[in-house]
Amino acid sequence: MPATINLDELVYRARKLPAFPETTVHLAQIVSNQSYDIDDVANCVKYDQALTLKLLSAANGGAYAGEEPVGTVHDAVLRLGASQVLTIAVSKGVRSMFRVALPAYRLAEGELWKHSVATALAGEIASCYCDLASSPEVFTTALLHDVGKLVMGHFIDHSIFRAISELRVSQRLNCIEAESRVIGISHASLGGVIAESWNLPRAIVDGIRYHHDPALGGKDICYLVSLANCVAHRILKVSSPNPSAGELPKEIAKTMGVSPKRLDKFCEMAASRFNRFSLVYNAV
């Protein structure tokens, strides 16, 4: 018999995960409003010295190294775009947390962060390979989609992992269904709890909570993150306790208008983007 998990303690630990900086939460709320103004973004950021330095560095380096240098937050935001500014802010807040090893999920140190970045980079262009519209929150949601594993991984021992694996095989359940049966909650649902405790916008919460079951979430962002997650598994080929990782369920593919040819092209472009940008996001 697997060890018993105290579900109340699990949820409590999830809600106690170190909070996002206030600037990042406010920035996410601004960007989630489709009528936001660049001045709103700049005014939110300019009092955060550490984030300001990162934005100026990003706006004057990499692909922008040959352009006229910028010296103000406003100009950096104009050059990078609000979505990229939010990306940098979120990455700054979670990178160290996501680099830990999670033996319960067969993830060595750094592998969760690498997968998260690959998913985020894929999510950013997912709408180009399907029939759904993107939004500024997709990158952030994709980056955080597995945040529930950070807490869940500390509660799952070998007996629980084996029970989940056996249930998946014997009853042909997906990872979310098996986790919910054995533990009482899935890592995706737990991720939604964490995102809510961070006061992140509802679109991000739902995108995390339903990234394995986008039909239940019913929003484009849920489908886009689900697709990006599958693509990230394909291009990284990291060992996973989920034998179907990298497979796109037929009903999801049909809803999104993703043909096998489109999916292959998406994987090719996502792999290229990850290889080019992995050093920028400290993914490797």
C-alpha cells in the first residue's frame, strides 16, 4: 500500500510557496488587461531596481546589441514589448525554485527549469501552428505550468509513485487522473492553487490548472499551453514518469486545428528557438 498523503498539508504547503514580488504580480495584472498602456508597464517597473537593470540589459544585449542603446525603463519596455518584460520579471522570480531536482518525477537538477523554458518558448509561437489566438500571458503561463510539481514532488515517495504508475497502466488513466485518484489532487490543480495564492490573473491560473485537460478549462490559453507542453517534451526528450508525454491527444489536435504536418513544423521551430535562446534564459 502507498503511503498516505495529508491533502490539507499538501495544499497548505502549496499556498506557502514563496510569493511573487509585488511588482511582478502587478505587472501580470496590467498585461492581462487588453487595454493596457506602455506607460502603465513602465511605471510599474521603474521603482524595482533589480528588474530595471535586467530590462536594460536585455534591451541593450542579444539581438539588440547593434542598435542604439536605451537608458530608460520606458524605452526598454518599448523595445522589448510588454510580454517580454513580463517574461523577464517572472523568470527572475522563479528560476532558482525551478532548478531543483525532483526525483519523484525523475527530474534531475535543472531539468524542470529547462522543460519550463522550452514550454514557454513554444507557447509564445503556438498560435502560429494552430487555429487559436494567442495572448500576452501565454509565455508566463507556460513557464509556470508545472509549478505544482515543486510542492507535490516533496510528498511523493517511491510507493506513491509506483501506485500512480500501476493505476495508469491497469486503468489506462492519464497522469492527472492517476495523481488525483492516489493523492486526491493533481500537480496541475495544485499549480492552480499556487497561482491563486500569488494573486496572478485568472487566465494564468486556468492555463496552469487545465494544461493537461484544456477542454475542461475551455479557454484558448489552456489549449495553447497544453500544446506547448507536448512540444517541449518532444524536443527535449527528457525522461518522464509520464509515458505519453509528447503525445497530443486527437481531440485536442482537432479542436486546435493541428495536423501532423503542422505539429512537425512547430517542433522544428520550437527546437530552433530553444537552442538559440536557452542561454538567455539560463535554461542549460
